[in-house]
Amino acid sequence: MSESNKIVAFPNRAELDAAAAAWLTRLDRDEVSSEDQLAFRSWMAESEHHKAAFDRIAKFWDGLGALKELEDIALSAADSQPSKGPLINRRAAFAMAASVAMVVGVGGVVQLYSSMPDQYVTAIGEQRTIRLVDGSEVQLNTDTQIVVNIDKTSRQILLKRGEAHFVVATDPKRPFSVHAGQGVFTAVGTAYTVRLRPTAEVEVTVAEGRIAMAPEVVDKTPVGTTIVKDQMLQGTALDAGQNAVFTDKVESIIAIEPNVLTRKASWRLGLLAYEGEPLSEVIKDISRYTELNIEISDADLQSLPVGGTFRVGEIDALFDALEVTFGLDVEYVGGKSIKISRAS
């Protein structure tokens, strides 16, 4: 498996939160051993994810003054082995925990949820699958960029360019919204593909379940920062097997035959499949996967129907098919451009 196709593993948030809760419960004992102090500092230093989890749990319970309430959550995860070595008063332990949280935690929540959301990018010709912290899976197509912001109340994805397929983990309390172009596409648990075209049109195809489409609603802060609201206007629902094109409103909704849906999804298997599409559309699609500039020099070739299946990255196979099957000339011009014309 190539490096670009590897699944990127993310820390299991539930396990991290349980571990953080266990530490907070351990530090809430009447006495805390020096070994526990050292182990706690070591655990915090292992990963930024540990620090973020510790702060997340503390903030969730409205500050360190409410840590006692974590006992019920972390009881099964807490270390019940007897302490050894010198003991310290638990207030001192909380002071230590509080100081660590103040240093590494307060900004951690901001980094995780707002000011520095996660970003994922694929280069031209690259595809990548990632698993989000909520359990959802995202497959990025060529030349795609997304920004992910997930917190305890919502799941927001900004598709800045390209195409992505989302398999959404069910969580009715946290809507999963993809913002692309001038639209918002919201699901609770489903699978759908969103493509942002260079023309700013958004194409959405639903594989499973149902999504809601609505115009984007934004607000401006005094400093000019755009904040995406999770409030949906009265929009349009899109069901499995349907495809829509969206600008600032729904331009079209069509039902897709299963074989067409399969072809449209073929990129997720590293394939590009066509069955009678005009050559102009095939070239436009192929061009997303290469830095080559491909030009059809003869206008009457634009509508030439093309069929076949090609692997992503093997564009030469398409060019060979055009030459052998259709008798066309495929000429490299200057190393960076391709000219397609009728054979002379």
C-alpha cells in the first residue's frame, strides 16, 4: 500500500478521556504518593493529546472545583493499587494538577475546538483516508483541502476545495455539517460525497441515509472573523441515490441509477470509470489528477463518447486508448501540455 493510501490513525478520544478521568480521580484521593505524582507528570508529557484530554475533562466539569464528580465516570478506569512511598496532601496534588492545566490546558481546548482546527490536504493525484475523532471517516480525493472542527456540541467540516466522501458516525446530539461553497449539507448518520467545483458549484451525492441542504449562514465578529453558525435555514432534503448541484440555491436534483452511482464512486477505489461521457467531460475529470494541461484541439471531438476504466495516476492508459480505439493523436507539447486531435 502506498504512503498516500494509508489510513491515518487518530487517538481514541473515549480512551483518552477515560484515562484523564482516571488521573483526576486518583489525584482526588486524601493522599497522593510521590510515585503517582511522577507518573502523572510522565503521562502528561507523553503527548499533547494527553494534555488536551486532561483539560477537556476538567473543563467539562466546570473547572477543577468539580473534579470530585468525575469519580463515577472514571471508577472503572481508576488505578486501585495501593500507594507506596511518601504521601502528599490531596490539596497539594490538585494544586499541581491545576498548575499543569493552566499551563497546557486552557489553550488546549481552544486549539482543539476553535482557533486551530485540524486541516487535511491531498496533492494533485493523491488520495487519502482519515478517521476523525468522533469515529466518522473521510476519504479525500485529488487536490482536496478540508478543515475539521469537532467539539461536544457540533461537528463542522469546511471543504475548501476538491472532493470528499463522508461516512458519518451517528450522533444525533452533534449534527455533522459540511460547508462548501454557499451551502451547508447536514447529516446525523449517513454517507455522502461533496465536491466543490472550480466554478463554486457544489455537487452532492448521497450513498446512504438522508442529508439536509441549506444556504450558508455566517456572521461577522467585530474583528472580522467569520463564524459558521449551525443554524439551518428551511432547506431541501436529499435521499440516498440522489445527486444535487447547489450554488446559493438548489440548481438541480436527480435520481441516479445504481450503475451510475457506482461509476461516480469509483474514485474511492482508485479508479476512474466512464460509460459514454463526452470526451470534454472525461478530460475535465482526468485533469483533476494531473498537473498536465490537456487540450482538445478539434471542436468536433468535444462530444465524442468515451468509455473505459482507468486507474488513478495511470493517465497514459487513457491516452493509449484514445490513440488505439479512436484513432486520435495525443501529442506532448513542451513536456507539460497534451494536445488531442484527429489523426492526420
